[in-house]
Amino acid sequence: TRPVTFLYNGGPGSASMWLHMGSVGPVRVATASPEATGSAPYQVIPNQYSLLDKTDLVFVDAVGTGYSRPVGRGTIRDFAGTDQDVRAFARFIQRYIGVNHRWNSPKFLFGESYGTTRSAALADTLEEAGVSLNGVVLMSTILNYFALAPGSDAIYVGNLPSYAAIAWHYEKAAHKPADEKAFLNEVRAFARGPYAEALAQGHNLPAAQADSIAAKVAAYTGLSAAFVKEANLRVSPTRFRKELLRDQRMIIGRYDARFEGTDVDAAGETPGYDPSSSGITGAFVSALHDYLHRELKFQSKGTYYPSGANINLTWDHTPRLGSEPAAPGGRGAPPMRDAYVAGDLADAMRKNPKLKVLSVNGLFDLATPFFLTEFDLAHMQLEPKLRANVEFTYYHSGHMIYLNVEALKQLKSDLAGFYTRAAPGM
């Protein structure tokens, strides 16, 4: 009757190394976050914030990542696609709970980044197979690739509250308020209201209104009104990362804007790299290998792939059958990418009204902005009695929330409460 949780990272094409060695496993890599951790030696320390007191943990590497490989006649192409990936994970989970006699255990999914895309579709697939989940943890979420479509303003609206949170962190917001929560609620209201309405007018927006909107965006984000206007009110995350600290000749991270770095020059338009990625990758890769070999005594002749070779290149972007957002009177237009999965998660919740969802969000994440997550989960068309099954938590961290140890501490507390609610009596 002890819960079992299946955890995985995203990509697609990322091994579960990040969650395994950084979040809720038995040990974690000590990093200098938000500074670059630098060179070896690295420390792997007991994780006092592990979830092992609440659940067994099964870290799963997607086929083609870590040491996971196709066998027999299988090839990477058989697993490289949203539906293909979900089928593989569903078969693995069913086999795992069968072999290990866990059919009667409370069951949870815990995905990060593209892992949340996987979880949303996987929850419905497992429900159809008779595996009813207790809970799904969505960390740094993307459920709708339509927001990335050319010509769509959704990504600009979705990014604005994240820009404001980052500007607040760096004390770049004009007249920085003391109450961060109230400030971000104000930005949310502006983003979904006047800002979205202005962008919807395109180049027909009157000049006076453009000036007003640019001034407001500048005040919230710490950018200059002139820069915002020159970007046609649409500032990409890449430009924001280069521009916010340009006066200090610094760039900020994409996955975690708390990380800063220097660039080849201060005059360029885009950052030369992501300091939030380069600042930790060496530590995680080296520490994982050392932990596997020295502590777990695991040896393999194969190569460990933190990122699967060629998975993205072979990924099948054929629209998922039945995955389009619903349109009045029928199905939506075929997606330009392969995944809209918020509807799958909603379907699983309707079929299993006991299923609970926890959305955990880093305020400084420019890869999967929290406001877009809020939008997608609010558009699942759930009945009122099911809406309370979706909970949100927020942290002063980025995409990999656990890199901020204070955030990890709070995350553990929030997860413990969620598990208690989703599997009472455990």
C-alpha cells in the first residue's frame, strides 16, 4: 500500500539525471546555484528533502537517453514522437507494477518540462488501460505547443509576468512594490487585459495606445520604453535575457534567470549561451557517473546519454490524433507541432474524479513561463467540482526549481501535503 512514483525529465530526449540527482531522490548534487558551480571535485550529499519518506521513487530514462536503448529490431524512430513516447512509458509502467506486485499501490507521475507533456497524455493512456492514478506532479509545464506557433501572440502575453518577476528580483521594476504577490497579480491582469488587447490589433494599434502600453511594459519589466516599442511590444525571452542587465554587461539564464554570465560583447542582440545550463551541467554529469560507479557499483560498457543522440532530429511531429484543442462545433485546426495535451489530462480527470494535479512553478523560468501554465490548466473545461483537484505552488527559482535549496525545502513540504491529500492514510 506504499505509494510509488514514476519520475522523468523532458527534452524530449533528456535523461532523468536532473530529477534523480537534484530534486527528491536519496542524494543530491551540491551546486553553487545561482553561481556557476565550476570544476570538480563535486559533492554528492544525503538529501534531507527526499520524498522517500512518502513514496517509492522510480526514475525512468526515455529510450535513447541514459543507458536506455532499443532492443531487437527496435530503433530510436519507434520511440521518437509524442504518442510513441507515451506508449513506451505506459508499457513500462504497467510491466513495472506487474513484476513488482504494485497494482494496489497508490500511483503518481512526476514529470519536469517535456515530462509534463508526457504526463498529461500518459495519465489518460494509463486510465484507459485500467491504471487509475492518484496524482500527477507537473514541474515547469508545457501542455500546448500552439503557443509557439508563428504569428501567435500567446507567448508574449504568457512571458510578461515572468519578465516582471525577474525584474522584481533584480530590482529593475519601476517603483518596486513591497508585496510581490500583489505586484504579479497586477501584471497578470494587465497581460490578459490591455496588453493582450493591444497585441491583438497588430500593426493597426494607434500610436498613442502603443506608447501607453510600451511605457507600462517597461515599468513592469525593467526595459526601456524605447526598446519595447522597437520590438513592436513583443520582447522575446532571448532579447530580454540580453537586455535586462546590458548596462552591467551581463546576461541572464533561460532556465533560471537568477544565473548571470558574461558574453563575448555587450552590444549583441542575443546571449551567446545559457549560464543557468552551463553553470550546472558539468556538476550533474560528473557527479552522476561517480555516484553510479563508486556508490552503487554499477558499470556499463554503454555510453550514458544525458541528452539522447538524434532524438530531436528524428522526432515525429505528425499531429496527435485527437489532440487538437476543441473548437466550437467541432475539432480545432491541425496543430503546427505535435502536442496539445491539456485536453488529455482533463479527460483523465473526468474519468477518474479522484485524480489530483499539482502544478509547481519557478517564477524565474523563461523556458516554461508560469502564466502560460495557468492559462492552459484553466482552459481544460473542468466542472466546478473537479477544479479543486488542480493546485498551484510557486518558488523563487527557475525551471529546475530544486537548484534553489530554500525552494527545494518548500517544495518538499508542498509535495508531502499533496501526497497526503492524494493518497489519504499513507
